[in-house]
Amino acid sequence: KILYILRKALFSPHLNVRILGVEAFISILNMDINLNTNNNAKSNNSFSQRFATLKSTQRMIENPQQQLTMEIVGYLRRALNQQTVIRERVYFGLNTLIEKNASIKLLIFDLLLKQLK
């Protein structure tokens, strides 16, 4: 499974491999968000609205795309505990995701808020 390989890369002892893992996760998340945006263009509910509803009710995420997004965000959250170079890549990637698709703002802000605590 590709996520398993990328997760191992994210926590590799080699800096370049960890950077590659972060960038790959950001790319997958970007593709996943684009798929969600294209598939739900006719829907009035944005991803962030659906996420807020799911989080507030604390029920299982049934959509595989949302589950993938949440899994990747969890890995990126753990990457924020690594060296400065890795954290910079994560922050830059999250900023790029917000610029390309504002509907993921709540999810990313939640990630960053937990980092600030």
C-alpha cells in the first residue's frame, strides 16, 4: 500500500526521504481535495462544512476520500514534530492547499491550532 510506504518514508532516518514523504502526502491531499471539489461542484455543502458536521457528531467517516484526507492530515500532524526543514515543508504545503482550495481551511486550521497548544 502506497500510504504505508510514504508513512515509512516520513519517519525515515534520512532527511531527503522524509522531505519526499511530506511532499508526496501534500500532493495526494491536493489531488484528493481536487477530486472532492470536482465531484461535489453541484452540492451546496463544502468539504469543510461536511468535516465540521462529522467532527461535531463524532461519527465514523463513511466516505473513503474523507477517510484518506483525515489519515494524511494525521501523518502531517506528526511530521510537525520533526526538524525545522520538515516543518517548513509541511507549512508551505498546507499554505498551498489553502490557496488552491479554501474549503479545507477548517481542517488545516484545526491541525495548526493543535500544533500551537
